[in-house]
Amino acid sequence: MIIFGLILLLSEFGVEIITNNLKFLSNYFGRGVFIIYLSTIVTGNLTGGDVFKYISIIVAIILLITGLLYLFIHCFCAPSEVDDKKAPLDPEKQNTSSSKVIYIF
């Protein structure tokens, strides 16, 4: 769990070795699935005393909610590649003709 937590933390900081080798952590979907995977690992580790079980359950719930939020952001809030291709970034490079292009998706 410590190693997976460090990998997740290093991917958040954009460490090059992590982002190059674990490309699924560079987008919201991959990071969300990875965090949900971590929550399942925590729920599989419910050994120990009563206090440790409760802490494990709370951590697993927090990780599950965080992973689901990442998936929600990926589905509804993150800009898609299609949107990036629609509008050029530089306004000077836009076509000045009067014709308009309508995108229907």
C-alpha cells in the first residue's frame, strides 16, 4: 500500500519516470480506476484490532469516493480531444471567412 501510495503521489507531482512508464495515471480515468483498485486492497486488509478495522474501512470509503470523483470528472468535466480540435488556440489563425461550421455530435 505504501508503494502504491507513493506512485500515486509522484504521479500527482508529475515525476517524469512515473508519467513515462505509467501513462494510465496521466488522465482522470486511469487515476480513478487506480484509486478504486487501492480501495479494494484496503478492504482486503481488515486484519488486526477493532480500531484498525474501522480505520481501514474509513480509508477504503474515502479512496472509493475519490476514485469515483475522478471518473465523474473524466466523464463530465474534463475537456475531450474532440473539443480541443474544434477551436484553434490562436485567434489570429482562425479563418476570417463568413462561413460557419456547425459541429453536431
